[in-house]
Amino acid sequence: MSFSSSRTLLSLVGEDISYTDFVALKGITLSIAEGEKVALIGQSGAGKTTLLRRLYQLQPELCSFIHQHHALVPQLSVFHNIYIGRLDAHSVFQNLRNLVRPVQRTIDEIMPIAKQLGLEDKLFIRTGELSGGQQQRVGIGRALYRGGSILMADEPVSSLDIVQREEIMECIVEAGKTVVSSLHSINLSQRFFKRIIGLKDKAILFDLPVDLVSDNHIHELYN
């Protein structure tokens, strides 16, 4: 099901999605079109992360990905962890040079992202010395720096306080032309996304425009 007249970027038809020998989701059919903002919601273990990773596998060259557990290198600085987002876009020489002594042009590329995320004064501090919320913002910065036409995010604001969640969620939604994110927060999913997919019992319980998602839908999803 798609709620946009734009071209389809991601599509699954009747697919069972597994990891190791465990079937996490059954009979999944959905399509996501260019420009859509889609939230995946449901209880822990409902398959949100599994579905997100499967969607990423469909178009990895178009995607940047914000990991729930950050996937950072704690020994490296904030700058270097953000820079990693474009390692494959630079030559080996450029990467080694920026590892040893970052060039000003690259710093100038990354600094606006760091400022947007409130990390400008942490740019050359080791990431392992930061708080959990700051590390989560570094992971977001890496995905923003990588770019791509599709931004995927797995619980991207779970380590942030209420005020930061609002600010960073807005950054994420505005940064990606097409955004697909798993979320625990019903409030954030309804405020920042145009379409909500609810997962329960290894299947899609509902897939609706946000204004058609009722209290009854939410109650059935979580009870």
C-alpha cells in the first residue's frame, strides 16, 4: 500500500522475514514511495528493527541508517565518527589524511551538522567519553553526513530527553527526502510522520495515513 503518487522506492510482497532460524515477520506486503515519511510502531519484539533492516537491504546504495545502538568507534573523535559516513565516497589517501590530521574543508562540511545536533564543542573529543544521548546524536550526525535519498532510523531518539527528542526528530524528518523510522513514542510518530505502520503478532496490523490512526488502533496494537 502506498499513499504517494511518486515513484515506488521500496516494495515487499507477501514476504516472510527471518533472522537465523527465527521467522520474525510473516506475509509482509507494503510499498514506500519517494517523499514519504513513515513510522513503524509496535511493542518491543514486534519486528520493527527486522522490517527496517529488510527495507534497507532493498536499496542500500540510496540509504543512510541511524542505528539504535549507535554503532560508533569509541576511540575515535566525534569528527571521525561522523566522517565515517562517507568513507566509501573518498579515496584511501583522503581517508588516511583526515584520520591523521583533518583538513579544514572537511571540518567545514561536518561542523554545520555538529552545530545542528549541539555537538560543535565536542567535535574533537573521543566519542567514548560522551553521554549516551550525545553518542546517539553522533550516530545521527554520521547518517546526516552520509546523505542519500532515503533516511532510515531505528529508535533514533530513545536516549534523549523530551526537549531533545523534539528537536532531533525534526532534524531527521527534514534531512531525508524519504524517511522510515521505528519508534516507541506514539506521540512522535503522530506529530512527525504522515503514515504509520503498526506491527503485531509477526504481521502488519494496520498501515494508514496518520490522520486515520484512531485510539482503537493504538489500543489494539498495544493490548
